Amino acid sequence: RRAKSIDVSTGGPNGSNVVLPSIEGKNLSWTYVFNYQLTNSDCSDSVTGSCGNGLVFVSYLGNGQHWTLHLLHLGNTTLTLKQSYQSGVIVGKTTTTHVHISIGKNIKNSIL
């Protein structure tokens, strides 16, 4: 399957919080599985001088089904790798004017 992506305006580091989503009206448990630092060429609208970090979450639905969520341009987060968090939990703020969200169902390699 393919993932879908969208940029959502946040207002930058002093703007809206980025939160873990619910999907199809259902609250999910999201496991924080990976993070990586973005380079300066990964954005054109840095507010803080950095393009931020990419955070990867997976929600395991059972029966081999799962959602994979990539959140890009995030600043620091208080979340801990390998821990699970519910929909609605605050992930953090962005270092740019937006958060780039990629989400897909049953992606074979969730980290890429």
C-alpha cells in the first residue's frame, strides 16, 4: 500500500500543538518506534533555524494490520521511544510553519 501525505499549518514553535490522531473515529494506541533529524535542505520555512525532527509511530491493529504515521518538522518531544501513547496525546511543536504528516496502512517497512 501507499502512504498519503499532507502539510498542516501549525503557526510554528509558538503555535498549535501537534497531537497523535484518531483514525476513522477511533482512538488508537501509537507506539513511538523511530526518530531522525532532518537536514536544512528538508524545508524552506524554518522558523527556528532548523527543519526539526521526523518521528515515526505505528498503531498495531491486530491480524497483521497496522497504521504507520510519520510526523516531520517537530522540535523536541517529551515522548519516549518504544512507549505507546493514545490518540490526542501532545507530541510537541514544530520548528517550521507546518507539520508534514504521512500516514499509510500496512506499510511493509514502517521506518522508511
